[in-house]
Amino acid sequence: MHDRRQSAVPDIESLMGQFHAYLSKKQLKSTRQRDLIAQKFFAAHGHISIEELLTLSRAENPRIGYATVYRTLKLLAECGLAAQRRFGDGQTMYETAGDTEHHDHLICIECQHVLEFQNDDIEHEQERVARSFGFSLVRHRLELYGLCPRARGIKGGWCPNEEQRKLSD
């Protein structure tokens, strides 16, 4: 199991072109702030909250406000470039929707990190269980909640949230 998004390199230029085409179609302006927010979003790995995207965007332009980030993410979701996810704690996270490969989630209940993984054995077992009850799966979502090694108090244990921050620095 691994966070496969870390190795995925998004085609930011192509995604920005799709975003600009959507804005044009809706007769909305392409602003420097919207562009910066969208670029930071597309460059982020895995899931990102509005607050995290605000922090990333403000590092380059301190005048960007929460409402601008919120509205930009809403536009990205409307045009199919962002997918909104709500996890058990009620926090809304976003991920690039262009990544259509199915994945499941491990979520640390202490540091709130969301780790994506894919496991064929789990996928097959879910299909088998559904069939055993006469169901034909259309879609599913698997979220596993627990504690990362650091949150469990393991000596020298790592926190995926801290690793993610190191990668983005």
C-alpha cells in the first residue's frame, strides 16, 4: 500500500487549459488569483482542504482570501476538474478529478492525513460479498480510520502528514 499520487505528475498546463475553457464558456474572467489557486491545487498531491490550499496560495499572494479559494474550488468541481470528498470527521477535502483510477483511503484520526491506496484483493472481496447478497456494485467507497505510526506512539514512528509537508517544501 502506498500513496500513489506522490508519483503521479499532473499535466497542469492541460488542466489549466480546460479550466480556462470552462470559465470562457460560463463568461467568467480568468483572474491571476483564480489561476494561482488552480495551479496550486493541480500541483498538490492527494487530498487538500480549503485551508491548506489557502495557505499554499497565500505563500505566493498574501491578498488571496478564503472566499476566493472556496469559489475557485467550486468552479473546478463544477467543470469536473476537482472532486469533493467528505470523510468521517465531516471535513471536506478536494482532489484532482482527472485521476480516475479507483482508490481507497486510510485516514489518521489524530493528524487527519488521508493516504490513498489500491489493493486488488480488497476490490475482489468487495465484489464477492456484494454478489453473495445478490447485489451488483455500481460504485463504492472504502475509508479505513486509525492511527498513523507516530499517533500510535511508536518510537521513531513517522507521520504521513509531516512527510507530505516535507515533499511540498
